[in-house]
Amino acid sequence: MTKKDDKYDWASIDHVIDPEHYVNYLNTATAIDSFQSYKKETYSLLNLREGSSVLDVGCGAGDDVLALAKIVGSKGRVVGIDNADTMINEARKRIKGAVTQIEFQVKDAHDLDFGNNTFDGCRADRVLQHLEKPKQALSEMIRIVRPGSRIVISEPDWETLVVDMPKRYLTRRILNYFCDKCRRSH
Ligand SMILES: C[S@@+](CC[C@H](N)C(=O)[O-])C[C@H]1O[C@@H](n2cnc3c(N)ncnc32)[C@H](O)[C@@H]1O
């Protein structure tokens, strides 16, 4: 298969020329204070307790799974799924020393392949925008959580992104790029 030289194809990272670029991007983004802050809010909205089980859909390099593991403790279970081997391999390297039951699996968000009512919570952070059929993925997320559980989904609104710099032409080009390229058009 010919590899794609695309720096923004989150749907099929394993098929681009430089998959490590995507891991590096996530490392940089996750370290930003504002990212840390909204991510913490998504954990809290899940309303998890010690011993809860939770699924992170499109878990990327797995940092959110590790954070969730601290919340649910040694009796809990946290599973991260991602359709990219590159991400799951990277995430598995980061588990070392964790006491919670953590699993990373290569799976497609459109077909979660877990039984009905398996988890006490489910999240997807900046994933649905990249999916061919986000409604199908959402139905799957609803199916695999127990009744009364929470599902937390976070996505950026690219159309309201603000770039504060004096070069108007370049600013417009950057904003248009993000709006047009950083998500699928549904
Ligand atoms: C922008 S990253 C976000 C990663 C992680 N949720 C985070 O916040 O750091 C999008 C992730 O979704 C994954 N992804 C894209 N399409 C997917 C699919 N059909 N099924 C599962 N994961 C998918 C990508 O491989 C990537 O790791």
C-alpha cells in the first residue's frame, strides 16, 4: 500500500508516511495547560468512583486512560481503544507501574465489539470529528454503558478558533486550513 504524506489524517494514522508525527502532536497538545484543564473536566463529568469501569474511545497515546486509572483505583478497569496500531503500541509503553486493570486494544469506534452494558462510563476526546459515521460510534457508546452511566464527548469548534497575530492574510489561511482540513465534512 502507498503511504500518504498527510499531516492531518487522524482516521488512518498507520497509513501515513510519518505516524510518529501524530504521537508527537498529542504529546505537545496534552502538555498545554488549557488542554489539561478541559481534560480534567471531562474526567469529572464521567462521575466515576473507585472500582468503576470506563472506556476511552480513540484513546491516542493513552494519557487519559492513565489519568482515569488513578480515579478508579486498583479495583477499577480502564480500557482504551484506538484504530491505529501506532497509538496502541505507544500507549502500552506508558502503562508500566500502573495498578489499575488497564487494557489497550486496536478497535474501530464504529464497532466497539464489547457486550451491552459493560462499562460505568465512556468518553471520546477529539475523535468523533474524524469519523466517517459519528452517529454510529455514538450508538455504540450508548450500547456498551450500563443504564444511568455517563458518556462524555469533547470536540473543538474550529469555526470559532481565534489566532491572535498581526498578519491578516496568514491568519486567514491558518484558520481556513483548520476549518477545512481538521475534521470530516458531514
Ligand atoms: C486527535 S486524536 C485524540 C486522541 C486522544 N483522545 C486525546 O485526546 O489525546 C484522535 C484519535 O482518534 C483515533 N481514531 C480515528 N479514527 C478512529 C476510529 N475509526 N476508531 C478508533 N479510533 C479512531 C486516532 O487514531 C487518534 O488517536
